[in-house]
Amino acid sequence: MGLLSAVVNGILMGGIYGLLALGLTLIFGIMKIINFAHGAFLMVAMILSYWLWRIMGLDPYLSIVVIIPLMFVLGYLTQRYLIKPVLDAEKDVREPIGALLLTAGLSVAIENFVLMVFGADYLMAQTSYSGASINLSGLSISVPRLYAFIATLIVTVLFYQFLNKTELGRAMRATGQDRGVALLMGINVPKVYGIAFGIGTAIAGLTGIFLIPFYYAHPTVGEVFITKAFIIVVLGGLGSVPGALVGGLLIGLVESVAAQYMTATWTAILVYFAFLVFLLFRPSGLFGSRYEW
Amino acid sequence: MPHRALLELRNVTIKFGGLIAVNDLSFTVNEGEIVGLIGPNGAGKTTVFNLISGVYRPTKGEIYFNGENIVGLKPYQVCQKGIGRTFQLVKPFGNKTVLYNVMVGAFLHTNNTHVSREKALEVLKLVGLHHRKDMLAKNLTIVDRKKLEVAKALATEPKLLLLDEVLAGLNPAEVNEAIEVIKRIHRAGVTILLIEHVLKAAMALSQRVVVIDYGRKIAEGPPEEVTNNPEVIKAYLGERYGAARN
Amino acid sequence: MARLASPRYYLPVLLILLLFALPLFVKSPYYLHIMAMVLFWAYMATAWNIVGGFAGQLSLGHGAYVAAGAYTSSLLFAYLGISPWFGMFIGGLVAGLMGFLVGYPTLRLRGAYYALATVGFAEGFRVILTNTTHIGKWKTGGAEGFMIPLLGNAPQHMQFISKVPYYYLILVLFLILVLICRWIDGSKLGYYLTALREDEDAALALGINTARVKLVAATLSAFFAGVGGVFYAQLIRYLEPNAIAGPIMSNQIVFLAIVGGRGTVLGPALGGLVLTLIGEITRVVFNQIMGLHLFLYGLLVVLFVIFKPRGLIEFLEVLWNRLVNLLERREGKHAA
């Protein structure tokens, strides 16, 4: 694989990482919760999408219509019935970590539930376009990855517009900035939290759906992705929307391009090292100021 | 009576971004005094405490304690030098008993649990909280929380005690009770610098007051003298003294 | 002797005697192995609790310390012939050093940021372990794992045919650790850790060098996790990076402590005992349904965080006080 090809593939994969990180950063920006179950939600969507394709022959991209609302509801209910009681109980705690622990437990429960029900098999939806690629004068671009990348761009733009232009989006940003003030302004904070968690989960689901035509799903596939998503949101700045996309692209590029020059181990170690350095010395991320929620 | 300066601020200034919170402030607190630091809301009183106790580092100026420059020391080092402080928003360790809370402070000068307990019980008697020693800190009434806050700081055996609005939020009877506690602490040999919003109480307690407004010292002297200072009246008393007197 | 007459003293003594007597009644190696593992997990949760509970720093990367201890002693044993009895200390020290090195730069991080840093560090360490097949001339096995040479019955190298010595070894390690934690809890260090956990600014104002206290907790916790790793290596005799250094190990330790009651002396151990037993029972009853016991762990964590954030220890305290009162009253009658 030449350098150009590595760059292109890195950008495409990076877009997918960015999409997943977008959901994570949204939940953090508004609720100040690190959602450790984000990867598990991604996995659930992958498995659902796979089985809809396998049993009903539903094209994974079409399964969006079914799965995304489902994931939204799942996220909304998770926030309403699991996270909210913990947040309420920890109102006066200076450093609440109950919600973080809860999502970590939830993640393990979901992963192992799927393991019990569906087994540990590696599943991938082998669609007609799974192996397809576009050939541009010797440069080969994987079609499903390209679709996933385009979807990422669309979702990021739509999401940005939603946050800035709609009433609900503005309410969400106000809540992220200051929960107390948002309450005074008459914003229904629990509802905003529910919607934020719902959208975050739906975005994780969307990432999963775009992965399934070319990436194997298994119960712990989420762990691979969530660690990357953590790294990305820290690099881009926890809570930053553009940071998620740029951080994703950066990680995708580093993984793909560095693989040309060094072993995957060293790439991974380099990435973790960069992650720790940012966390320690620049927790606001690469781009300095955070997106103002 | 020898006036030995225990604490001395020399031209202390701190800026946050472009905002000057404390501006060229100088004053001293002599050993054995009770000095009041007063001023309208947002004058920078708590910032002064945070500067003395090492939470903030001044942009300019020096702070001497016992003749030693303490600028740059961390808050725990400042405490180890002998400056205890309370917080305006009290910070009890809520899930532990009153005695436990005070023992944390008392451990500063001992590694022994028994010694620490004895010291803590002694301090609890001094502030009048002994009968509540086994109660969880989060279940205390406001006045007792304030006493606990003072007791914790006192257990570190400070030479100088910084009290940040310990009388705020108390009813008149409680204020009198708290004033007695402060006087008792003073009689035990502790020098006190206090921030107070309840002006009458501040005047009653302090031998000397320093008035600041917009981070700048505008007056200093005995309470009765300061209350007649036109600039003070303009900045602070003019609007509120009448209300405070009632 | 008057002290011993109180149930508050003789009950724990009886309990410890019972733990020591168990191998007299249980002869099956299978059950002895399970009992040793139950104590191992109780030990690990207790070790984690020093930093995760007492200091309130949510470490999600303790697998790295377990692995550091296990690999250190095993490599020294396999290639230099250093007995794991000695390797246990070296392994613990290496892990402790690692805890210190992780603790130092993360001092300023709070809450979720600290948790993320520990995840990042442990994952990085796991990747290194997985991809390192040799250290110099020493073969470490990489992703395939590392087999510890089997010598048969070699007590001087911590290897036994019978499971009984393993059980006693981990029992003693566990009791020592609990005693140390009990001592910490009632000492200056314990008071300082509590202050740090509840309000760092208030702790600083009381003259507490919070950075040093955090480092002490992080180092101690990592040291004991490393020692536990050495025991694990000798019992299982096979080290697999993903199992020992990965999130499964790290998360499991945390989950046991949470369900048991973090921040208390006995809570984490209780969580370790109860959950591991539940896990083993489901494994027997539901014969090899993959993932069932971890599913239950996850579910229990969710339920406990929501409904009983202080953990199982709360039930035990109530039960314990009732039992003690009952016994004391009965003795009172006898005396009368």
C-alpha cells in the first residue's frame, strides 16, 4: 500500500472513529459523564443490524430506519431509569463517579448478555458492496468505508446545525454550560439529559451500522473502539464537537500512515503515550478552547 | 506593649486575566491582635485569604509570616507554618463524626491517634462542641458547622487564624454565642484575622479594622475611627450601615 | 482474657480459625482451587481499595500492576532461578514503582480524568505485553502467553502438588492485607486519606500534603496488587496478557470492591467473597454458559450503584451488630 493510499484509508477510518467519538463527546459535554457503555451500544447496533440482514435480508443501511430510533429509546431509558437516580443521589458529592461506574457495569453486563445469547462468533454482513472498491488511477477506495465517511460528515454538520439553530439544541448547550442556570431558565434538565444520552447512543448505533458491512462484530468489539474513542475525545478536547471529528481523523491517519514505517505495536504505544501526555498537560485538547456548550 | 508583626502583606497584587482582584494591598497583623478585614461584596476579601493561605500566588508583592516570606508556599505548607483558615462555604468531612473531623487537623503535630484525640477533644471543649463529638458532621446545624470549621483549623495549633465569615447566616443569639467562642480562642493566645459581613459583630470583635474596596485598602484603624472615615462611608457604610445597625 | 469474652473479639477469631480449618473438611482439589481463587479476588479488591476506596481515586487499570508482579517474578524464576518467595517482593516492588510512576503525573487529575488516564496507561501496558515476545534473550511469549516452568512439588519455589498450601498462602496474604488496611484506617494516614477523598481543598488547608498522601496510597495499592499477581502466576502457572493485564482483570477488581463497599476495610473483601462464590456457583449450575458470571457482575454493579451505593457491607454491619447484641445479652443472662 502506497503512502497516498494509506492516507486515504486512514482518513476514511478516522471519520468512523470520529463519528463514534461524537456521541461520547456529546454526552460528556452536556452531562459531564464519561459513558463507558458507549462501545457496548455500538456492538449492540452491529449485532442487530447483522441479524436483520441475515434473517430478513434487510440491507444494513436500510436497517438505520429501525435501529436508530431503537437505540435512541434505549439511550433515553438508560438515562431515565439508571443514570438519573445516581445523579440525583450524588448531587452534593464533589466528584461524582457513580454514573461512570454504572456505565462500566452496564457495559460488561451488555457485552456478556450478548455473548450468552448470540455466542462469541465473528459476524459480518457480506453485502454486495462489502468488498467493492472504487479505482482512481491505481488508488483503491473501499466503498463501504467511503459511505461511512460521508455519513460522518453529514451527521456532524447536521448535529452542529441542530445545536446552534434549534431551540432544543440551544437548551442542550445551556444545560452543558451550567445545569443550575439552565434550571432557572426553565429548561427541563432531565429531559435534555435523556435526549442527549439518546442521541449519543443513536450515534454509537449509527457507527455500528456503518461498520457491519466491512468489520466483524463480536461481543467485545466495542472495547476496541471505545478505547480509541476515549483517546480521540481527549485529544480533541472532552466535549468538543469539531474536536471529535478532527481527533478521529488524526488517529485514523496515524494508525494507517505510521503502519507504513513502524510496527503496529509502536503505533499503538505512540498513540497511548500521546493520549497520556494530553490528559496530563492539556486536558482541554488539541485545539485549546472547548466548544462552548 | 511590644507590637511585633506576625503577618505582613507588602504591596500585594493579583490579576486574573485582565481583572485586578487585589491591588497593591499592604497591612500588618500584630501578634495577639484581632483584626477585621471588611469591605463590600466583591471587594476581594476572600481573595486576600486565598493569597495568604497559598491557594493563589500573588502577581506582585510579598507576604511575611513570622518574618519569613511565605509567597510560593503550597496551602498545606502555609498551614504547617502556623496559619489556620476556615472557608466561607464550610467544608466538613460530612460522613465522619465531629471528633473525626477535628482529629484530621490535630494530626498535624502528631502521628499518634491517642494524642490527636486528646488534642481534638480539648479543642472541641474550647469551641463548645464537645457534646456533639459523636454526631456525623453532615447532620450538624449551621452554627455547629461553623464551630466545627473553626475547631478543625484550631486543631492544627495555628499562631494566626483566618476566619472567613464565620458569623454569616447565624441568628442574633447564635452570633453572640459565636463571638464568645472567638474571644475565648483569642484569650487562648491565637492571633485572629477575620472577614466579616455582619458589620456590627466585626466592630465589636476587632481591635483594628482594614477596609478594602475593589481590592484596594481605603482605610485602616480602630473601628470607631474607621466608621467616621468619609471614604469608607461612601464605599460601603453609606448604603448599608443603617441596615446593619438595625 | 476479659476482652476475649466479648463477642466482638471472639467472633472474628472464630471466623479466622474456621478459615484455617476449612481444608480439614474440604479435600477436593477442585473446591480447594475455588476457595483459593475466592480469597485471591477478596485480596485483590482489598488491595485496590487502598487507592480506589480510601483515597477515592478511581483506578481502572490495576490489571497492569497484577501483570507487572506476575511477569517479574515468573521471568526471574524461569531465567535466573530466583525463587518466587523472593520474587514476590521484587514483583511487588516493581508494581509499586509502577504505581508511583503512574501516580505522580496523575496527581492533578480528578474524577473521570484520572479514571481515563489509568485506562490509557493499562491499555498501553497490555499492548506492550501482547507484542513483546522477547526481552533480550528471555522469551516472554507475547500474545501466546507465558508458561511458568513446572517443577512438581517444590515448596522452596512456591510450587505444590496439593492445593492446600496455595489456599493457606493466599489466606495468610489476605489476612495480612486486611490487618494493614485496618491499621491504615485507624491511623493518621487513614484520616488523611479520608480528608483527601471528601474534600481536597479542606485537606490542604489542614496542612495535609495531599499529593504525598495520594502517592503513598497509589504505591501501596500497586505493591499489594503486584504481590497478588505473583500468587496468581504460581497458582495458575500460565500468564496471558489479555486475561491478566486487560480490562477484564481491571474491571473485575473494581466491581468486587464497589459491590462490597469501597472505602471500608472489609467491604471489598466481602464483595470478592460473595461475587466470586456467585460466579463459581453459576458456573457449576448453568454448566458453561459463556459470559453468565460476568453478566451477573455487571448487573450487580448497576443495581448496587443505583440502590446500595455503600455496598454489601451495610447488610453485614446490621447483621453483625444484631449477632453481637444477641450474644452479649445471652451472656448477660448467664452472668446473672
